[in-house]
Amino acid sequence: MKNITISEEAYNEFKGFLEENNISDFNIRINFAGSACSGPIFNISVSEPTDADVVEKINDISFLMEKTLVDEFGGFIILSTDENDGRGLSLKPVIAPEGGCGSCGGCH
């Protein structure tokens, strides 16, 4: 099963981002960072795989994510700046949770 969906354009932009930030270890962990009005928030870090991880290697980059994240969100989509309507690189879950706006009461 494919847990990461990334176009060649997004891959090249993402790898360029890593290189610009002097990251040479391409073991990239996707972390759940909490929820906001717009839905779940994810971040990335450099890490080593554990027994609780699913690892998906795409070219030079190994994406690491806890199996529970894959089960809950169905994997992840990485969009390039162009694919994200000019708003920069984006990491989104395949399965977006219901609700989102309204949980904080500020989106009326």
C-alpha cells in the first residue's frame, strides 16, 4: 500500500528544501502536532525508524510514520507550491477528519 503520494515536482521541491536547510539525513519522520480549526497539523523531523513505524522510501528520501498515523489518516499527500495554489509545500492527510472548523468556535 502506498502511504505517501508525491509528484515529481513536489519531490524535487521537498528535497531542495531539505538541502537548503543543510539536512543530509533523508530519514524524514511525519509527526502529528495537534489539531486546529482547519484540522490536523503535521510537522516533519529527522529521525531513525522504530518498530512502531511504517517506512516508505521514495527515491533518496525515507518517510517514517507511526503505523497508528497511517491507520488514522490513510497516509499522506505532499503538494508542491504550484499544486498548493502558491501557498508553499504542504503535507495533508489522505483521510481528513470530520468537523474541523467550529471546534474552537472562532470560524463563524
